[in-house]
Amino acid sequence: MKSDHARVVRTRVEFEGEITDELALIQGDDVEAWPEGAALEKVGRPTPRIDGASKVTGRARYTHDLRLPGMLHVRILRSPYARARVRRIDASQALALAGVRGVLHRFNAPKAAFRGEETIFRDEVRFVGDEVAAVAATSEEIAAQALRLITVDYEVLPHVVDLEEAMDDASPRIDEKGNVEEAAKHERGDVAGALREADVVVEATYRTSTQLHNSFETHGAVATWDGDLLTVHESTQHVFGVRQGLQAALRIPYGKIRVLCENMGGGFGSKGGVGKYTIIAALFARELGLPVRCVLDRGEENLAAGNRSATLQRVSVAVKGGRITALAHDSWSNAGQGRWVADPTGPTKGLYDVPNVRARSYKVMANTGSLSAFRAPGYVEGTFALEAAIDEAADRARIDPLELRRRHAAGEHDPMSGLRYSLKRLIDCYDIGAKEIGWSRRKPGGLRGSAPGTRRGLGMASQLWGGSGLPPAYAMVHLNPDGTAVARIGTQDIGTGTRTIIAQICAEELGIDVDAVRVEIGDTDSPYAPISAGSLTVSSIGPAVRLAARDAREQLLEIAAGIMEVPKTELRMQRGSIGARGALRSIAKVFEDLQNYTVIGRGARMPNPEDVSMKTFGAHFAEVEVDPRTGEVTVERVVAVHDIGRVIDPLTARSQVQGGVIQALGFALTEERHVDRATGRVLSTSLEIYKVPTVKDVPKIVVRFVDVPDTEANNIGAKGLGEPPIIPTAGAIANAVSNALGIRVRHLPLTPRRLLQLVAAAEAEGAGGRGAARPS
Amino acid sequence: MLGPGAADVAFEVNGHPASVHVPPHHTLLDALRDELGLTGAKRVCDEGTCGACTVLVDGRPTYSCMTLAVACEGRSIETVEGLAHDGQLDPVQQAFIATDAYQCGFCTPGQIMSVVALLRANKAPTAEDVHRAVAGNLCRCGAYPGIVEAALRAARARRR
């Protein structure tokens, strides 16, 4: 069945909202996708995680948990200034402390390339938390003590940390070219004309705050050298990315680097590659000849491990004749010291069929830590602004906001590329969600709440994202003579249940139990797999796993045909047995005489089809109760409906949606990094001050899937789910609050203080709260 | 180093006697993870805000990062590693698997210990009781619905 020759193909890939053409090396041939309604036994069935027992017993080993003999511990000295030149460092007292084994800083560290810079310790530190020096010692405690003995002579330079201050021409320029740089733009149709001729125009400014990932396992690595072989354990979303980063930093061959990640305690986009802590651990380990652990603490995690950019967004919506005729969206994101920026205008450009669109987005530099991808970067922020503006336009035009969206949601072609969608069930999402939440109860101006003085509202928002996956990704499946299998692939499980998905797909193809498949991942000595980000894991590796399992099965049947003296075409594999016309024989029985025979199946992810646009869609509906006297918003119910192609494991899929909604709840109502403008210090560096949702904040969450396979996308018909469920929730909540109070919500998180300010402003305008309240 | 030096502390861990030699400012979490190799309890905030380090001390759910090891002399400590018996998972552990009450799993040991303590004190908890019991256990992945479901399911299983 297989043409084994390797070949290079061009393939269109989408990652974090960016579409590019890339080359990919592939082998073999694809198979048809399982059709809609296919009788599958493992795929699509709720399947508890195969690694569940390790997680509930404490056996699951994370990078944090590694204790290697002789292991040294690193603590990092971080800049107390938002911007300063490091003139001199005296580490002699630190080195004299018993237990200290080494100190690295800019005057003694070897060159190590990191994200376009030549060294990991900058001469000009650019945010509070920037790495200045690192100490390796026999205990973390001694290393921390040693940090206090290092004296650094800083020349303090002018800084700016706030997004809108950084945009101001009068603020310090922290980049020669200025602090603001255009990052993306798009224009179609005649926006100015449509705005001029509109019946209703909404123009509003939206603000979102910096959200911190706060992965529970902080960033960290343990490095050890065995001769010239470097082994690194890292809490990462991409073992191969870490390997590549180490290769670039240390200039050693890939063959001399092995990166491992058995389990990881959350990443949410922030653990996409090598960190300075990884390089520091590797440098110390090489120099000192011992394993070295460098793990950030909670405070550092919130200073120097990435964030979702704060944004300032201006959105205009034109409505004429009951339809949206134009959208304009300008967005500025605080990238901190990041070298890229997410694009909040993505949903504006691609979500709705609107003929006239203008979008521009800008990266703004500031003296704060780099942004990093945070679960649907840009789209969470942008969807809030877009959907709040569309809601306001619908209210002003006296059209039901869901109805207005329906008029622009049925298009079968991607407005950006003009390509036909492989599958789009956004209208189904609306139908399912509206019924489930009871949308017909929604009234302009909201409903009475459950207690005197409270108000109740309904709101919704739509979701657009990619998630179609990409090559290259390779898998190997070893089938043992007893009918058990081992799947090996260089992906990693960031908490989404990747091992289980792999086992289900293998078991499906091989006709064996899910339990009979062991899954080995998180190791760069396995075949390559892409980063676990961009909602692309399942749709990238799943098809490769299927082909590898199928390859193993075909080989097995070939051999079985010989042994059983039955033509291969008559043989079937099911429930751990091979058989023909009713006569089944267990795999173990068939291979009795071939004791240690191992069947090795290989599979590669095939290129994406060129002629279609593959997206994921969804809609969230929220019901809230608001107390305008206290400013408290209680989200009572969220209905989350997603169109992601085939659902492989409904059990873990449900968890992902619930998790996305809950993280979005924090973004909408409570999560906000506070930075002191005068000093540049982050004030919210603990989980006491930075408020992530608790069990008591969680609404009733109803999860629904359209669950129709995208048979054009890939051979398993699945697309990604990691990011879609965090995208529309904040917009739905903001719109529900606006519905409840008749006040427009334009600044997140909507804390009680901000809501009270909105209520006060609306009362001051004396219009009973209707219409245009000022953003706080 | 100021203050008194390291001292021997003896306690019971998961039904077995254990002793550690620790400085007086080291926490129970330090002792469990670094001295005894019990890494189920996790260090997430290290200041008593997240609950990932929750263990039972004389049956009470306790933040081990906020408990000095020397204060545990003579006490009985239970960690997530001690729940399964003869390869048989505790009903709470089984329920966590069945309801998918985790994603990354990092907060899971703490969540489980809080639920175990609840079910010992309350055979038929309501969802509200569960909320109260795990209100001090944060989960960044947002596995809360599954956790509440798991607690109620385990309580039902125990009653049968």
C-alpha cells in the first residue's frame, strides 16, 4: 500500500493566526479519512486518560520533581531596574560562600545565542526581572543567599512600562526606531465609503490588561552532561524546540542533545522553546561536571516567563439596511521586550463576511518582560473588542445581536484567502447554543435579577481559529507478538491528554484495546513532532499515528496471511485477533512461532490540502447576574459550542473546553498584571494578588460539539481544540453585562471597581445608563 | 546561618515511621520532597495560596509549605503516595480518573488530599461542601467541574 520514498512538498500551515507556506518532508501515502458516521470503536468514545493512575498517585514525574545525584541548584539575580546598563559586577563574596560552585554573568559567561541576541546576560537590562547573573550552589537556599552577596554597579536609564505611555512621543524611546512598530495590516473594499453611508456607526475604544500564564509548574530545566552528550529535562511544550535552542546557543550537534519532558505542569503557550534558565543550567552543568537544576520561583514566573499583551483597540462598525457594511480595527499591543506580537485584528478580518474591512495592528515596546504566546494570542483580546462593538451596533440598530451575526456567518468562503472552507458549522453552533442558553429570553435592556436591585443579562460571542495542524510529524508503532503495541512520537502532553488520543487512534487501527497501547512521548530521540501549541497537536500527530498503526497492521496481516495460509485480503484485525470468515485467532497465537518478532510501522503527517481553508468555529453564550451597587458580576452559566471536526475523546475534550472557559473567566473579570510606572516593578507576582479563578468562581458550563468530521482536513477528520474555548468567553460575558445594565463594557478585566465607575459615569450622564458610557 | 542548627524530627508518613534531619526553618514540604523523595505534593506558590502542597497532618488537610517540619514531630502525615493500597486506588483517585478531574495534573495531588479529608468527615457531601473543601486548591487548567464531580462520585462509591 505504501510508496516509501521520501519527498519534499510545499504545504500551507497556520500557526497562532499566521498562515505561511512551508516545505515539509513526507513519506508514504495517505488514506481516506474515516467518513462521517463511520463505525469506530475507540475513536470518539469517552476514554479516561491512559496515564491517569500516574497523575492521581503522585507518581507522575515532572521536571520539578527530578532529584539527580550531586545535583546543583541555580538561582538567578534579576535586575531591580526597568532599564539600566550593567557596568560592573563583583561576585567575589558570593563565590567565597560555602556551597557556592559558580557564578555566571555578562563578564564571564560564554557567548550563547538567544532569540537574536548573542548572550543571555545583557549589558543593558531592559525590564525588572531581566537576568543579570546566576549562581550555582549545593542548595537553592545557598544559591539564594549568594545572590545577596553579588554587587552590581548599574547606570540607571529612563524607562517606560505602560502601553499608552510607551505610545506617547514624549516618552523615552527604548528602541532606535521608536517604541511603536506596525505589525500587520489588511484592507478590503471601501471602508470610508461604508462608514459615510451607514445608518449606524459605532466607534469605541477597548482596553485589555496583561494576563499572566501562571503555569503551576514554573519554567525550569535540569541539565546533565555525560561526556559530550547533553541531556536536558524541561517543562516544555516542544522538546524539539528546546533542542534547537540549545543547538543554537551552545553550537553542538543535534546528535549530542537529548531533551525530555515526561509530564509538564501547564504551559498555555509560554513554554514554546528554550529558556535562559535552560542555557544557564547547561552551561553550569558543563563547567561543573554535575547535574544542574534551574527552576524559576513563582515571583520570577510572573516577571520573566511571558504574558498576554495588554491592548488598546479602536473598533468601528458600520450598519446599513440591517447588515454590517464595514469593520475597522486598529490595535496596539504591549510586547514588552518581545520580538514579535500577536494580532488582535485576526477575528475582525476573518470571522464574518463583511465586504469592507480595514485592520492595522502595532507592536509597542516597553520595559517589561516579553510577551509570549498565551492560548490564542491576539484572538482573545481582539474577539472581545470586535464582539463588544458588534453587540453595541446591533443594539443601536435594534437588531438582535445573534441575528445580526447570523447574517454574516453563513459564508462558505474564507474572506481572507477566498478559499472554500473545508467545513464550517458556525450556524449550527449558534442554533445549539441559543437553544441551550434560552436566548429567546434575552430582552434589550436586560432582565430583573434574582435579588432586588440586581440585573440579569445574556450575551454571546463567536470564535474563529485555525487548528488544522501541519507536517512534519512522524510516528512509529511497534507491535509486539502478543498483540500489544508501543507508539513512539516526539510530541509531548501539556495536559490535554495527548497520550490517550494516540492510544485511541492506534487501538482503532490495530483492532486492539486502548490499554494494550503504551505511548512513549516527550523525547527528542523519537521521531519529530511539532510544538504542542496553536491547537495543532491532534491534527498534526493524529494522522501520522494512524498511518503508522495502519502500516504495522498491514505488515502484520501480510505475515499472518503466510502463517495462516489465507489470502491477506480476507483477513481482518479486531479485538486483538486476526481472522477470516468468522474464524478468529489471537495475535499471540498467530505469532507463537515467531517469538520476538517486532512489526515496526511508520507514519508521516501528509501535507495540507491547498485548495481549502481549514478553520475551527464556535460560539459561547453567557448568562450573568450583576449587582450595580457592589460592582459584582456573577457568571451563572456559559454554553460553549465548538465546531472542531471529529472529537477524538469527548471526555478530555470536555475538560479542555471547561478549562478554556475558566481561564477566559479570569481574563474577563479578575486577572491583571499590575506594574508600578515609576519603578517598573511588577506588583502582582503572587497568586495571592494575581487572581486566577477558584472553584467558587466557576459557572455552570455546558459543553457541546457539532462533532462532524472534517474529512478534507486530514485522515482522522479532527482539528484542534486547545485554544478555541478561551477565545469567545470574555466577549460573551462583556456583552451579557452590557445587556444586563445597558452600559457598554470596554475595559477588561471588569473588576468591581471598573464596573462601579461605569455605573457612576452612566448615572452622571443621566440617560438612565443607556448608550455610551466612557471606558474607565 | 543564624539560629539553631538542624534537628532530628520523627513522624509517621503514610503509616510508616520516618525521620528527617532538617534545619528549623525548613517546611514539611521541603522534608517530604527533598528528604523523603515524596514529590507528589507540589511547590507552586510556596506561600500558602494555592494548595498544591496539601497533605493530611493528623487527618487535617494542611498546606505543607506553611508547616514547619519540626512542628510535625510525632504527627501522622498522609500524602497522595499513601492512598492506594495493594495496587488498588482509593475511590477518590478512581473518581478523578473517571471524571477527568485534571489536565496537567500538577495540582491534582493537593486536590485529592482535600477531597479525601472531606469524605472522611462527611459521607454525603453536597456540591457546596465540595466547593468549600477545595476552595483553597487552585487549578490553572480549570479542571474544577471534574473535581467537584469526582468528589461527589467518590462519595457515592464509598456509600455503596
